[in-house]
Amino acid sequence: MKIKNPATNKVIAELTDNSPSEIKSKLNTLRKGQKEWSRLSVRERLDCIVKFGELMQANKEELAAILTSETGKPLQQSLNEIVGAQNRIDHLKNNAEKWLADENLVDSGATHEKIVYEPLGVIANISAWNFPYNVGYNVFLYALVAGNSVMYKPSEYASLTGKQFEKYLHEAGIPKNVFMCAIGDGKLGQRILKEPFDGYFFTGSHATGQKIASTVASKLVPVQLELGGKDPLFVADDVPDVKVAAVNAAEGAFYNNGQSCCAVERIYVSEGIYDDFVEAFVNEVESYVLGDPTNPDTFLGPLTREQQIAVLKDQVGDAIAKGAILKTGGQAIEGEGYYFQPTVLINCTHDMKVMQEESFGPIIGIQKVKDDEEAVALMQDTEYGLTAAIFSSNEDRAMEVLRQMNTGTVYWNCCDRVSPNVPWSGRKSSGLGATLSVQGIRAFVQPKSYHLRS
Ligand code: TXE
């Protein structure tokens, strides 16, 4: 497998794909390893994870350079991701023993009753490239702490980072037969689905998520899908400062080049502040430094995947043909690398692809709304259900809007945010199941009920 740098389109490394027989033999190895691993205490397993976190932080400069080289993520954002993902480890360290402890429900009388949380066994984690630390940690660290062994298939666009996870997990004391990488593309992913894993945990596109769920359905094992979104933000007319709202909204839309599952993908603005908001928003977007991702000032690097340029061009053309106004950007940048200008489309309507289909790039559609009722109806007009946000100075107004959102997460005066304290879950086409928090660890265990008479 050839690994390309999206900033230069040059091959920077070559890895050998795993063959189907290697997947089979890795699964057998992981099955043996899991038995020993699950006999350790939660604290012993956590000690390895804590050590892993220390190693990642100690080597963060080198790791950030690797992530930037294969995804095009600006170096500072790669560092932010590595440093930020440590919060999962801190949270596990403080809570996992409590979450996984046996629950003695009846401990008097003739029959005692308790719940023991047992690991699932060997799980397959098919992962994504956009935030490999965040979305990877959400799955494999929680699975390991709960006593599972893991086959981790990094995205073909983040395989070098995946290999680093394997190296440092082993260095931190996780046995080699408890965590293993599977290197390859979607075809290898399909091969993994054929094998009898005890759970399949996927992060990626809706289309692939659907294929995975239907392929493994007959196995009757847990399947969890963390998919994309078309996340709306409503900027209400009572925001205290329109410029601040515009700056925050733009960051939510353009951070990581818009390649976040919870990026702001469409914006609705009250008519009273619409013109001021658009002006401030466009000024902010035009101030972004675009270019070489290794330059510390760069905010927008190349897209990770060349194919996405065609999707973005199509969305721009479709929106303009249906009456949107292109305020800035709109073009791919000729030359080396997969660059696309940051793009703002205004006067958008819901017949446009940019308001309906996931963009996953540096492009945003803005639409004017007359009141909260119209904003809610438009925010809810989507097949997705990951996050929704409102900027408003009125808490009651905000809560009334957020109450009506059929999404796993809602935000008041913030957006594009994930925390280990609360579950991360998508509804409708945004996914199935939850990661993070106590819910996230329960995804990797199965309860066993004990009825005990002495
Ligand atoms: O995703 P895929 P890609 C969305 C986003 C983006 C699009 C494509 O819209 O533009 O997905 O990205 C493996 N059986 N998100 O191509 O194809 C594949 O090798 C088993 C949203 O990366 O879904 C990789 O490891 N596995 C998302 C993983 O699945 C298969 C983050 C994801 O690939 C497979 C990333 C198959 N048939 C992209 N086909 C988010 N939730 O944030 C592919 N794979």
C-alpha cells in the first residue's frame, strides 16, 4: 500500500497489506491473548493505558509530524489532537474501575444476586482518518480496559498513525497478542467482516456503515457505527456580539478543513442580523492562512482525500445553479496537493446539495430564517442526527430549540465539541450505539447475572 502526502501528492511510505490468511491467524492469536488479558484486574490494564498516554505525550512532536504527513492536517491541529485525546485516558483512569465493578444488588436473604460485566472477547475496530486519535481512542482504549483484545484497522489514509498506536501500546505493556493492526484498504475491511469477531466497531461514512451492519447482521454480535452528519447551527438575533458569533461559527465549520463528523455543515441566521453575520463570517474565512500544513501559521491544509474535490465542486455548482450567491472561494487550487479554497455560499435553500449532503470539506451554506420555528424545521430537515447547535443569549429560547432536535448531542453557544464525560452517539443515519462515558465502556462488555444460594 502506497502512502501519499496530500500536500504534495508524493509517496512517502509503502506498507504491505495484510493477507486474508494473516487476518485469520491474527484473530486466533488475539483470541488466546484475550483470555490472559481479561484475567488481569481493571487497574492492571489501566496502568498500561496510562503508560501508553505518557508515551504518546512524550513523543507528540514526532507523532504529529507523522499524522500531518499522511492526512495533511495542519501541524498545530495534529498536536492539538494528540494532546486533547489524552482526556479519554485521564477519564478512564478516574472512572473505569467504578464502571466495571461487580454490582451486588441483593446481598442478604436466601438468594444473592449480582451483575458481573464480562468483556465481549476479540473486537474489530475499523477506523477513520479524520481524527484517528480521537475516534481510535474512543474505541480501542475502552475495549482494552474492559478486557477485550482488539484488531485495529486504521483507515488507509492514517495507517502510519495506526502503526504508531501498535508500537506504543506494546511498549506500554499491552501484550502483542492483545492489540494488533490490520493494514489495508476497504477490501481488507470486508475480509475482516467475514471472520468471527465478537463485535464490530466502525467509524466512517454512512454508506460503509450500512454495508458493515448488513454484512455482519446474521452473526448476532454487537455492531456499533459512528458515522457522519450534516450538523446545523442556528444563530439567533439575540446573540450579544454578531462578530464573535461569526468567528466561532467559522471555526466550527472550517477546523480540520471541515473534515470532522461534528463540523458545522449548515448555518441558519435570523433575518435581523443576517447581513452583519455574513459580512463578519466572510471576513473571518478570508483571513485563514491556507497552505503547507507543516507551516505553524497554516489553518487550512490540503484535503486528505483527492476524491473529495469533485464532491465539493459539485456542491458549489449545484448551489449556484439553484440561486445561491458565492461570497468567497468555490475553486480547487491548481498545482501540487489536494487544496480547495474555503468557500461560503449564502442565500441557500434546502433543495441544494450543500444543505442536504455531507460536504466534509471547507465549504458552508448559509440560509436566512424569519423565526425560531422556521429554524427548527430546517435544522430537522435531514437524514442525519449527530449534533445541532444554537447561539443565543436566552437560555430558555435555546433549550426550547435544542429540545426539538433529534440528535445525539446538542450545543448552546458552542459547537464541534466532544467530551469524555458524556456519550457520543448519532441518531438516524449518523449511527448506532455510543462511545465515551459509562455508556461507552458498557459497549464493550456483556452483563452476566448471578443468582447465588450458599
Ligand atoms: O470512509 P469509509 P472514507 C465520511 C466523509 C468522507 C467519507 C469517505 O463523508 O468523505 O466518509 O471517507 C473501511 N467493509 N467520513 O473513504 O469508506 C476503510 O478502509 C469494511 C465520516 O475514509 O467509510 C476505512 O478504514 N470496511 C467519518 C473505514 O472503513 C470498509 C470519518 C472508513 O472508510 C469497507 C471519515 C467495507 N466495505 C469519513 N469500505 C466520521 N464519522 O467522522 C471501507 N472500509
